[in-house]
Amino acid sequence: MSVTSTDPRQDSPPAGPGGAGPPTDDGPERRDVAGGVLNVFAHSFLVLWALMAAGPVLWVVISSLRPHADVVADPFGLPTELSWDNFSHAWTNANIGRYTVNSLIVLAGSLTGTMLLGSMAAYVLARYSFRGNRAVYLLFTGGLMFPVFLALVPLFFVLNNFGLLNTRQGLIIVYIAYSLPFTTFFLVSFFRTLPGGVQEAAALDGASHTRTFFQIMMPMARPGLISIGIFNFLGQWNQFVLPRVLNVGDSDDAVLPQGLAALMVQQGYEGDWGALYAGVTMSMLPVLVVYVTFQRQVQSGLTAGALR
Amino acid sequence: MKDSPRGQERLTPRDRLLFTVAFLVPPRFTPDRVRRDRRYRKLDQRRFIAWFLALPLLVYLIFVVSPFLQAFFYSLTDWTGYSATYTFTGLDNYQRMIEDDKFWDSTVNSLLLLVLAPLITLALGLFLAYMVNVGGRRVGGGGGGGVPGSRVYKVVYFFPQVISIAVIAVIWARIYSPTGLLNEGLGAVGLGSWERESWLGGEVAVWCVLAVLCWSFVGFYVVLFSASMSSIPGEIYEAALLDGAGRAVTFFRVTLPLTWDTVRTGWIYMGIQALDAFALVDVMVPEHGMDVLPSYLFEKAFRDAQAGYATAIGVALFLLTLVFALVMMLVGRRERVEL
């Protein structure tokens, strides 16, 4: 595996274990050796953390392929034969299939809505000057400072009053509302970087504001839209707190993370964890595939969240 | 932008009506009379602005701004949440909070996470990011994208970030369970005496939550810090090397100062994550044997029907977040280093 291969650019062999400390005061002639030591030093830590990070996830995936009794007898064992019983059990009896569909429906609505409303607001705030522009911008971005838990109790009753509690529409609209601050903030700064000349040219050619937005500015903003889209996709797909509070009617209506948490409680009574491991695996695999395919965009999209 | 250019003739009542209509209907239904007016361009632009902002603002005001404002108000009432009536009780909820031992237990746990989670996560993140970026760099050679396989490391490390925190909690709840991986693992390496009947039931629960919190965010910071470290020009490292600086000195004198802004914002972000921790406690800790502020708020509001008191806890949580962010911004401020 490429993870453990040594650096081909390294022209001196890794030194022995004697010099494993951080080489802070090496003379110039020892530097190459020190680099080798550091390389071994670095790699051992990197591999160690890779095992730490991937271990629990791998263990669940492996356990999901083994019958429950085997996992109890030897938690560290490998599957002797592939058994898909856990998966079919999880998909049908444990309702994972249903939860997945629920999650997909909610996500389809909320992600579309977030991207549309977010980019509309951001575009106007970024490209037009009007009285109150600054105030609206601050209103949106100010939402980033407040912990969602402060709003949670009143939000529950706001939804109740609108008859949106325990409905998909309610979840969709709340997801959109709580994604707007960061989406707007991110996209405003993105739309500001786009060249203004294109917009003027479109206006001179007689394109309406709406048309300029949808046919010219949106395509130009694609990189930004993709980053924030991935950010919102993962955030909303993985959302736990909001459905935990606002979607508590029928257990059949649960979204995936909610359903898995409930499944854990339920399997605790039944004493069969195989379906749970299978459910967790099924919920992770699609995200894993998307992630490995778009790793660069995912990483930049998600880390953008910390730089606000 | 001013309302209308000065010196322009005033609108007749009929024009005013037409302009108002034009503002409210889609562009294609604009009356010709208005369309030919030279003020139409301005109207068209304002109409566009208003229409595009209306829906996002409406949704935002109803579902985000109004609940936040209501929270401050309800924290001053004895509202149960399930009846329509409530009385204004002033600061009674806050008085009660100060005398509530469970509230203080939750606060202590939240503070513990707030202080330790960023410290551990960022330290590990910085260390691993430095190893990924600088570890494999050929001495004197400058440049290069870090150790071989650095991309693979980052992909693997980052993975916990893309799965739901609830799923992470489910996985770790199984690992911490009495017959789970942790106990089995301790037994396997001869540390059987360290095994615990219940990791998540006793006083170690908060440490278990802390460990999972750090575990799930380290990869995020490795990626974040890697990006900012790789933007440091190689010449600076070469210069440091020529001056005889070792790796540790280089890290503390060159890398850390040049990534300080990222570290600071990352610290604030991690603190806010640590103040949440709701999903971990809610899923992992049976019957909330251990509480953090958000989970205590949740219990009060949705189990004990004390919505008024719960919002008061929410206000406390908000103040804590605010103080933390302000302190971090003031304490962590440094001269910005221009590259």
C-alpha cells in the first residue's frame, strides 16, 4: 500500500531507533539522516491515527457481515462466510429502507430549497446596492452566532402552530431556514468575486435581472455552489438534533440518523446487534462512495464551515 | 440608492397606482405605460431585489429569527409549553437555575468539553498535519506535497466528518458497551483490570464523550491545517533551515505563527461543537445519566414540560457561547503576518 512506502526522494536510509526524538539540534551533516528518522517517526504516528480513525468504522462493517452469535463470541474475528441476513433484516424488519426513503425525500426538498433561496438572497446582497443591504446581510450572518438550542423550544411551537410539526414539509423548511445563514454568507463572498462586466453586458443585451441571474451568474458561480452544496448535503443528510425534536410523531417517519439511534435502543431489548451494524453500514456506504469520489470538494466544502 | 433622482416630476396618483401594480406583478405583466417610463429601470431593479429577497427573508424571519427572540421572552415566564397560558415571572427561572444542582453538573460537563476538546483536537490535528506536510519533505529540498500517501491519510482521517454524529454515537456506544470492543480490547492486551462494567453509566461517561468528540474532529483539523500549512512558501522553510532551525523550532517559530489565524478560528469552531455534543450524550449515555447543557435543556423542555425554564437554560448556553467566542477573539489576537 502506498501509505507505508518510504519516500523515493529520500536518499538516505531511515536511521535506527536511537535517534527517534525530535531532531532539533542536529548539525548540518546529520540533516539527511534526521529527515529519515523524522520520516519513520511521522509515518508511525500517521499510520497509528489512520488505524484509530478507520478502526471503529471498519469493525462495524466487518461485524455487519457476521452472524450475531459470532460477534458476541469473538468481537475481533473476521467473517467466515459472507452473510447478508443482517442486511435484509435491517432493510425490511428494522425499517432502514423506509428511513432511507424518508431521508432522501426530505433532502431532495431541503437541498434544492436551500441552494435556491440561499443563492437568490446572496446574489442580491452581493451585487446590488440598496438601502438596508447591510442590515439584511448582518441579519442573515448574525444567525451564525446563536446556538440552535436557544431557538429549539420556541421553534417546536412555531411549527406546531403552522401544523408543520412531525411532517416532512416542516423538516424541509426548517432545514432550509437553518442552512440559510452560512449558505448566504458563503455565497455572498463568492458572488462578489465574479466579474461585474459580464452582468453589465447581459443588461445591455437586454437580459432581465432574473435571466442574468439564472443563465449567467449561476453557471459562473458553479464552483462555489458545488462547495456549499456538498456542505449542505452532508449537514442535512446527517442532521440529528432537528428531527429529534421536530419529527417525533410516527416512528415510521424517522429520518436515517434518527432511525438508527432508535434502532439501537430497540435492538438493546432484542439483544441482536447484527441488524444495527448492517443498518449503520448501509447508512455509511453511500456517503463513503460520494466522499471518496469527490474528496477534494468535500474536504474544501466542509472545512469552509470553520473559516466563517 | 436614493428613492428617485432629484428634480424629477412627481407621480400622478394614477401613475403611482400603475407603478405599484408593476412592482407586485411579474415583469411580463408590467403595464406599457410604466414600461415606457424612464423610471422603469429603477423600478425593475427594485422589484427584482424585493422579489428575490422576500422568500428567503420570510422563511428566515419566521423559523430562525422569531424563535430566537421568543426564547428570551419565554425564559422570563413559567410556560410549560403545553398550555396556552403562562405568567410572567421575571427572573425566577434564572434564580432557580442558580440553585439547580443538575444545571451546574451539566454546566461543569459542558465547560470540561469546551476547554479540553479544542485543546486535544487541535493539538492532535496540528501535530498530524505537520507530520503530513513537513514530515516527508526532503531536508533542504523545500516544496513537495508532504509525505508519500498524504492524500490517503487525509481521506481516511476525514472520514468521521462525513458520517452523521448520530451514527458515530451508535458505533461508539457499541464499543463502550460492557461486552464491547473497548473491554474486549483491554482484556486482550492484558489490561483486564481496567475493564469497566459500564463506561457510559458512571463518572467516566463525560471522558468517553470527550474522546469520541475529539476522535470525530481530528481529521477535520488535519485537513484544515494542511491546507493552510501548504500555503506557506517553501522558501521560508529553507530560510529557517539555513539558519539552523530544527523541526520543532521550525514548527513553533514558523508554521504555528503562520497558521495562527486558522488555528484560532478552528478553536472557536471546535468550542462551539463541544458546547453542543447533544447527539453524543443523547444516543450514547443511557437515560441521560450524564448531561451537558443542551441535553439538560432538551429534558426540561420535552420530557418535564418546563419550556420556560428550558429556554432560560438556552439563554445561559448562548451567553456561554458568546463569552467563549469573545474571549477567544481577544486572547488569540496577534499581529497578522503578511506573506
